[in-house]
Amino acid sequence: MRTPDPFAELLARDEAEIDLARACLLIAADAYPGLDVDGYLGEIERLAARLRGRLPPGGGAEERVLALNQFLFDDLGYSGNAGNYYDPRNSFLNEVIDRRTGIPITLSVLYLEIGRRIGLELEGVSFPGHFLVRLRLRGAMLVLDPFSGGEALSEADLRERLQRVIPESAAGGAPVEALPLDPFLEPAGKRQILARLLRNLKGIYRDADKPQRLLEVLNRMLVVAPEAHGELRERGLLYQRLECYRAALKDLQDY
């Protein structure tokens, strides 16, 4: 009898019931067998409790954002790992918590999870090339970059980033600086966040030619997005390379 997969069981829930931090840690458990998932969730709770104890009574959302930034980035020293960006450890939430460094998406997940626990209604933003976080404030929107210490980004900052990653040919003939920003700042759902995290890992393991690790990631991707036909085909070809011919045949037939 097959043992139930906690990740698949978690992703079978409605979006609102998916525990994002737990899902990220279950992805990490593929690379760290026996990982104490509940222990790391407890550490996130402890960090949030420490921060709650520092919040001024009656402070608004802006004050809580400032307190979160000071706590995570100044007091605890979390920072973006620009020097070794493609180290796979940057994509694993346990390593990010332990090493206090990561990439935009994992630092954003930690930021979201701690922020939620202090009453901030933060949302992830799957911005092109660089994951961000947003917070609605009295009809305005604050866009934050946890990779850069929780920096608040202006419209000019966001447009400059778009110009770096979107070629003019992809803008339909319009200059990139004239594109509306709103479509790029839509909130990312939990499944979208997990899919983006897994795509990062897929690229890292494909470039490093680590087929077994790549297979684990593709398995997770197909749980998050069963309709991802490209991943199904890629897994079938990978099974073929690993000489798992029956599994390869099934994937490629399904594709």
C-alpha cells in the first residue's frame, strides 16, 4: 500500500487552506530527507512572536512593515544572496531560515509568513524576473522587495526593472515604459508561488545535470499544476534517460 504524500494531500485542499510555508518545506524535504518540517514552522512562529512583542500598540500597517523590515533585515541580518544566486539552498526554506539568505521568492515567502502572523495582509507578486510583495494601503499599493531588505519600490523603479527583462519585441510594438503596470502587479496565488519556486529549482538542476533531483522537482510540479503538459513530456523523457521505460511510456502517452 502506497504511503500518502503529505505534499499532494496539502495541494488537494482549496487555495485558502494551503499552508504555504509547510508546502515549501515539504519541497525541501525531497533534498533533506527527515527534515523537521514542524520544527521549522515553529521557528517561523517564534520569530513572529518576537516581532509582535516589539510592535507599538495601535500601530498601523506602515509601522508594522517598518518593524518587520528592521527585525528581519537589520536585527536578524537576512539578505539576498546575490553572490551565489543559483545555489539550490537558496530555494529551500529551511536553508533560508538557517543561513539567513536566499533568493527573491524564498525571502518573500518568509516575509509573507511572518507578516501574516503580525496582521499584515501581504500578497506575493510574480513580477517578471524578480518576485516581490505588495500591500494595499488606503487605496494605494505598497510594493516591497524582500531581496533588497524590504525596499519600497516606486513606479519608476518598477518600470526600470521591466525594461531589464522585457524585450521591446514582446511589448507589441509599444515602448516598455508605456506598458500599464497593473497586470504585472497582480497577486500570486499559493500554487503560482510554488510553481515559480519549482521552476527555479528545475532550471538549477537541469543546468547542473542532476537528473534525480530534476525528477523530484518535476514530480512536485505536476502535483502543483497537473495540466502542465510540458513538464509531463519532460518527465517522460527524463524517465527514458533514467531507463525507467514503463514510466516514460506512460508519461509520453499521456502527453
